[in-house]
Amino acid sequence: MITINLYDYRQQVRNTAIQKQVVAAAGVMLMSAALILANWFVEEINRDNLKIAIIEVEGKIKAIEGKVQAVLAMKKKQKRVLQIVDGIQTLKTGQYLSMTRLLEDLGNALPENIWLEGIVQANWQDLEKKKVPLIFIKNPAEKPQDKKEEFYNFVEIKGKAISDDAIPRFIEGLEKISYFKTVFLFKKEVEEDKFNPVHGFTVYCYIGEIKIAA
């Protein structure tokens, strides 16, 4: 009679089952670790890409920040220009040139990157006090003008530009206005701004010998 030890067989089966469970659990743990590691790598890559994108955006913002500030400054200056213009109802000449027409013509001549700060009438005496050279307009041999009479022959235009080439383009536009006989740049200076250099300027437009009604 053959005797079979079933206890040892059951123990071996149990050990085999336990080993399989351990191997399966280890596989799950390794798979989870691999997924976690892969996810970490993906997050690191995304984080690096995000940092690069942020740096690029910050660079673009810094590049345009100066222009944005300049545009905001222009908007603030508009109120001041309106206040200045309010004080000049009509540029009184023999033809009674209206301020509305003058502003319309100036607006058409005004390029981008320029804003105006002041528009005033001026006569010969005003320009002489400011030491404005008039040799190209006034003949030095002519007799002095009667001080009792007032001839507002000039329009003084003050403004600022955020690009140097905008000023010559503005002067070219002014020269196309029919009632301006001569246009010349009197003063230009660079003002250091936090973001961009700003070019201040003063331009005189000569209308001619037209007497102003009292």
C-alpha cells in the first residue's frame, strides 16, 4: 500500500499561490512606480516648457511695455490739448481761419507716434523774444513793425514724439497745408523716458502779413 503525504502537497500548492500573489503584487508596484516616474518626467517637461513660455512672454511684454506707456501718455495729453484748444476759439486772420479747420488740417498732417501739447498764436515780437531766427522769412532791411498794430502771423505748435523720424514727416504734412507759407522747426530736444526716449519739439508755421482784428 502506497502512502501519499497530502500535507506536503497542500503546503507546496499554498507556497506556489503565495509566490504568484507576491510576484503579481510586485508587478503592480513596479507598474505603479513606472507610471509615477513617467508622470513625473512629463510634469518636469511641462514645467520646463512653461518656464520657457513665461520667459518668452515676459520678454515680449518688456519689449512693448515702453510703447504701451507712451500710448497711455498720449491719451493723458489729449485732455490737455483740448483745454489748450478751448482757449483759442478762432485764429483771427483776414480770412478768419477757424480753429476747427486748423485742427482738422493738423490732424490730417499728424503722423503716428506724435502728440501735440500746445497750439498758440504768435507775432513777430513773440518770436524775437524767444530768439527765433527769422532770416528766411523776414527781410532784415524792412522797417520795424508798428508796435501799436498786432500781426499774429505765426502758429506755434509744441508736441512730443516717440520716434525721431515722426517729426520730419509731421513738418512735411504741415508744408502741404495751403495757408502755411513757411514751416520750420525751431527746437528739438530729447527727454529721457523710463522706457523710451521722447523727442520734444517746437514748430512755427508762418501764415503771412495778415492783420488781426482788434
